[in-house]
Amino acid sequence: MGRKNSKVDQAIKGQTKWDPDQILRATHWEIVRTITIPPTLDSPHGKLGGKDWEKLVTAYVKNPLYRGDSVAAPEDRASRTILALSGGNIKGIPAEMTWKKFIEGMVILGADTLTLTTKVVRGNFGTTAVASASCRPSEELLNMINSEKKNASKGLPASVMLNRFFSDTAHTSVHVMKHILLKVLWKLFAEFKIDELTWVGLSKRYVRQCCAGIPDAESKRNDKRHNMQTVIRATDKITWKRFLETLKAIDSRTMECTLLVQFQKLPPVEVTANIDFSQLTLWSPNNESDRSDE
């Protein structure tokens, strides 16, 4: 693979300035920098260096558990993974950092559990709520790769599903949702006391604002609203962008994300990132497609 990727070294040293839209990538590298490892010749101070991290990537792509349907050589998969996590090599056009890639990064680091705690401030009055959920990154990634999880409510009309979910949002967050981001989202719905009627009103207003003044606005509004409804009634998948967009739709202003990463043989790592929703570009009329692996 060689030591040609200066972006990896810069990211590990904290020399990279990330845009607000790159919060997942910035958080990944903050976790990498914070990990304490037994001292080695390459890392006598007990911190991961570029060589250490790339060795972990190499070991990961050689693990048949995570190959999925890919027929690419391990070297090619390693290069793609490094590019995805480091931002790519095209100036001004960073590679997209999806939730799947973030979880993949946690598996590469050997994380045993990941706990996401969010503190969200919404509305003009600054109402605040806290929600937390955990997952095992290796299990989460394998479910994404193998598509083993099924929507427990598949086949029910959308209105029936949403009515059931909103009838007891606290129960939905704990006993229905499987994905860590969906667990957090529905816990926030519960904390903010957002019922189905409130959600319908807020989502309609958000969609109107997004589609104002664009060609074929009515069709775009319908598509967008349908996609948002689909996202929140899913039980096993959601993309990072859709997660953020749903929070923005309920008038969230800021979010403090704390990630606690626990390992079997290393000290735990905790990092915090702050998100200003007014600084994020989450939607355009041309990006309504949504992929389950993000």
C-alpha cells in the first residue's frame, strides 16, 4: 500500500480542517487520535500513527467476515477504505462519509461497543432533550453487509405504522427500533413529546420551505415527504444525512453528540462533537435517493 497517503497522517495529527458537513469524518479521526495503545517502535508514545492505522485497515479487509459480495482484491478494498475515511484525494470534493463507513471505521479500530448520546436544542424557546443508545459495531456492520435485518412492520400501511409508533414513542425507541440512530431519534421524539399530529405539521412545514421556488415544487414536496415518512417508520436502517434532516425538520437548532467507544483490551475513548443545523446542507431537489448502507 505504501506510505503515500499524507491525508491520513494529517488527520491523525489533527492538522486537517473539516467542513461542518464532515462531522462524522472529523469524529472518526478524533477517536483515532484519542486511543491509547501499548507503546511500539513505530508509536513509542502509545498513540496510533499512520502506519499503525493502515495495518489495522489491512487486517480488516483480509477478514472474510466483512467481505460481503465484493470481488475486489484486499489491496483495492484497503485503498478504497482509506480514501473514504480520509476524505479522498480530490481537493474541494471530499469522498462521502456515510454512517456505514463510520461504523466500518469503528470495526477497524476494534471497538467492542459504541454509545451515542445526543443533547438537542430545538425551537425558539431552546427546549432541550437528551437521548442515548448503544450498539456493537461488528454486529451492526455485518447486518448492513448481509442485509439480515428485516422491517418488522413491513406490509402494514404507512399511516397504520406511524400511528402505532407515535402512540408510544418511548416504547418504539426501545422495543421497536433496531438501528442506533433510529433508537436515538425516537427517544428524542419521546422527550420532546412529538406526537403524530405534531410530526405531520412540522414535516409539512419543512418540506414547503425546502421546495419553495423550485421547478415542479408540488411533485418534489410529495417525494420528499414520502421519503421522510419512510425513514422514520423504518426499524432497521437510516442514513446519517436523513437522521440529521429529520432532526432539522422538527426545528432542531443545535446538537451535541458524545460518542463513547469501548474496547476489550484498551481504555475507553469519549469524544464530543457539536452540530449547528443552520450550517448544514442536507437536501437539494436532486438528491432524494436514499441508500440503506449509509
